[in-house]
Amino acid sequence: MRRQIVAANWKMNGSSELVRELVPAIRESAVALDNAVEVVIMPPSLFLGGVKSELSGSGLSLGIQNIARWQEGAYTGEVSAGMAADVGCDYALVGHSERRQLFGETDEVIAEKVARILESGLKVMLCVGETLEEREAGNAEAVVCRQADVALKGVAAADARRIVIAYEPVWAIGTGKTATADDAQAMHRALRTRLSALGFAADEMSLLYGGSVKPDNAGALFAQPDIDGGLIGGASLKANDFIAICQAAKA
Ligand code: PGA
């Protein structure tokens, strides 16, 4: 049985007040999930400590949205994977399309970050996904497989249990457009086949879908055999929506 995971990517949204309101509401509702779904909260880094306090003893997980490709030193403004582990993170997100597009992160930089995350003892949540142009050119699967190949190059097979991959078609992020459940399933299957060819125990790895997941489409997506939960942006900032999405992953 693969772990079902629903992760909240707050992106650069939120405040101390939101931490105090939203996190206890999620925590309370998560009890009804009976541990069938792992819930991960990924706030902006400045709020990690506050979210950690609100989550204390709850069994919910904490993640950082980005880490540096270095472990320490003269890199003003950066935060390392080791620091994220030190303040109690379980996961580090890497490869999000906003980092790729707005901050110029290449597959090679992402591979360095994956290495830092693993050596710090954290779990990796790696995002992959094609742009609309790449999909329309018929290259979606090739792009996604290349992103996974490069990011995971050098990762030991034994570390597969610490890798979660989120397939997020770039054209579906924050746009209200979602991949159909069939299209998303087809990509997840292709990705699992690729992970297996890379030597990983792919059947044991959780593959999440992300991109405009909402309470009304989560059920159909999560019912697909190769979709093991979701990475949620906009809807993760609304307690009721996020909780409904977590419930859909349990069903
Ligand atoms: P969205 O974002 O749910 O707002 O589309 C998903 C993501 O970028 O992780």
C-alpha cells in the first residue's frame, strides 16, 4: 500500500494570523483521516517555527518550499536543507515550476538540491511538469521523464522511500484548468514506469498530482490507480477546501 499524501503549498501567502487560524482547523479535521492520509503543511520559511508549534504532537508533517543548493556559508538570504531539518521539517519541496520559470532553476540545480535534501535526512517532494507548448508539441512525457532522470541522477535506490514526486502540468497551476483524470493517470503511469527503469521501487513511491486541485475534482483524480494524493496551492489556504481535499484522498 502506498502512502496517500496531501501537501499544502502556501507559496508566498499567509501571515502569523493565518498560521494561528488555519493550522489548528486543519489539525482538528485531520483526526478524522485516521492516519490514512499524510498531511504536509508547507508555509513560507519564516512561519515554519509557528506552524511547527501548532502541529506539535499531531502527526501532521511540515515542509519547506525551497532550499539552497549549498549546505552553509556566504550565501546571503539563502536557507539550507540542514537548517530546515534543524527546525523540524520533514519534507523539502524542489523543482516547482515557479522556481524553474521565475528563478531560472535548471534540472541540474534541482539535482544538487535533491542531494542536499537527502544528505540532511529530509524527504524530497520533487515537482515535474510540462508547459502548454511542450504538451501541444507532443513532448509532455519526454519532458517529465527528463526532469525526473536528471533530478534523481545519483540518488541511491534505497532512498526511493524518501522521494515523493508531484506531477504538476505548468498550464494547470493556478489557472483553474486541471488535467483530466485520464490524462493525469496516463502521465503518472509513464512516470512510474520510468522510475522503475531508473532502478527505484516505483510501486512503493507516492506520486501526487498538482494543478488547480479543488474539492470538486479531487475525488476523480485521487481515484486513479497511480495518483496517490495531491500538491495543493490556492485551495490549501482555505480550511474547508483543503480539508475536503484531504478527505477525498482517504476515500
Ligand atoms: P494550484 O497550485 O493548486 O494553485 O494550482 C499548485 C502548486 O503550484 O503546487
